[in-house]
Amino acid sequence: MEEKLLYAGKAKQMWTTQDEDQLRVVYLDQATQLNGKQKEHFAGKGEAAHAISDLIFHYLIDHGVETHLIKKLSEKEDLVEKCAMIPLEFVTRNTVAGHFASRFGLEEGTPLSQPVEENFYKNDELDDPFINESAAVALKMATEEELTRCWAICRQVNQLLTPLFKKAGMQLIDFKLEFGRRSRDQRVILADEFSPDNCRLWDQKTHHHMDKDVFRRNLADLTTTYQEVYSRLQSALEED
Ligand code: ADP
Ligand code: UDP
């Protein structure tokens, strides 16, 4: 059976495999902003984002989180469980930044008294609009039970990763997760990726950005920044 390109995304490609319940993910050497309207090539970025995401997903799996990751296939590729994706982004914010700062006229870096949880409808043409739970359920994007499970996993991820990043000298400002129904049994699991493409990380001491904002705001080299995040995480895990 020929392997087909199922989906060409902004940061990754999803390929079919010989097993209809599994996909091959290829991380690309590119970064986009404004929902794909601006795209740039960065040599080594795909490999660095992939290395970080695999390290994080293994850490989460070791701590009981169910994810789509089956195994690494190469420096840029993973084998994953195929999912029917829930078309929502699950954003958790620990500190004010990005659109949350501009939307409410707040200063970036303001701590939040408790994590803020927001859903966005994943749709580039509509610029990923904010959506609340009742609309997501009414529009049959997910059931209430599925949303409850997804948010419970988001909280677990935040509780696991905030101290891990802290140990690596970074502050986990916010992050976006995606979930899908595993095609072999419909179980809702954590899918997509966890890399500085979908989270904000600030250096603990200098507050320098160590995530995709270095590209969005033209602050530093993206690949070098991601490589630094990876090596810090690796050192933090070796100390464990
Ligand atoms: P985007 O769609 O935002 O451009 P990517 O370039 O990262 O993002 O593309 C990856 C796509 O694959 C996303 O649409 C994501 O929802 C989807 N995806 C991630 N994990 C899985 C999975 N296990 N099964 C099916 N689709 C997935
Ligand atoms: N995010 C993402 N994909 C999106 C929008 C946001 O991964 O399409 C991530 C983003 O990297 C950040 C968090 O979600 O870690 C919150 O992003 P925000 O709403 O502040 O929007 P942004 O300013 O990043 O566009």
C-alpha cells in the first residue's frame, strides 16, 4: 500500500503508513505566523522542535499521560497513533502574554492568580476564533465529558511541566495542546506536539524569550534558541 501525504500542515506533515491506525509525522524546517500567512525556512528547526517534543512526550508518558507517540523513526520523524482530531486548541496560561495581554490591555509578564484556560476553534480561515464550552458542545466539536477529560490532562501537564522547565531555568508562561480520538478505540488522548512552537518559555533570570516569539518578534535565531531549550531540558532530566 502506497504511503500518502494525508495533511501538509504549517510545521509538520502527516503521512499514512501500512497500518491504518498509525501515522508518520515529519517535522519541517519552517516556521509560520499569522496562521500561515507568513512562512520562513530555518535549517535544523524541525529536528530541534522534534527533539524537544519527544523528550516532553516521553516525560509525560512516564508520568501517566496517554499520548499519541508510539516511537521515534528518525531525527525528524515519529510514528504516532492516528486520531480524529478535536478541532479545538486548549490554551493554558500561567502568566499574561501574547493575545491575552493585548485583548485585556495587560502588561506581559503579569502573573495570574490561577491558570487561565481558553479554547480556540482551529480554523486558519477564521484566524482560530475564541470559543466557549457551550458553543463547542452545541457545534458537536466535542462532548462535555471529552472537554472535562482534555482539561484534566491540561492541568496534569501544567503540574508536571512547570517544575520541569523551572529546573531547566525557564518559566512556562503558556502553552497550547491538541487532543484527538484514537482511531483504533476512540479514546481521547494527547496528540500533536509540545515544543516552543506552541508554548511560551522565558529564561528564569533574564526573561529572554526562548520560544516562537523570537521569530514572531525577530529577537534571535530560532533554531539556536530551540537547541538551547533542548539541552537545558536534557540536563535537567539528567539531574533527576
Ligand atoms: P497546523 O495544522 O496548525 O498547520 P501542523 O503543521 O503541526 O499544524 O500540522 C499537524 C496537523 O496534524 C495538525 O492539524 C494536528 O491537529 C494534526 N495531528 C496531530 N496529531 C495527530 C494525530 N495523532 N492524528 C491525526 N492528526 C494529528
Ligand atoms: N498558540 C499555538 N497556536 C496558535 C495560537 C497560539 O500554538 O494557533 C500557542 C502560542 O504559542 C502560545 C499560546 O498558544 O504559547 C497562547 O497564544 P496566544 O493566544 O497568546 O496567541 P499568540 O500571541 O501566540 O498568537
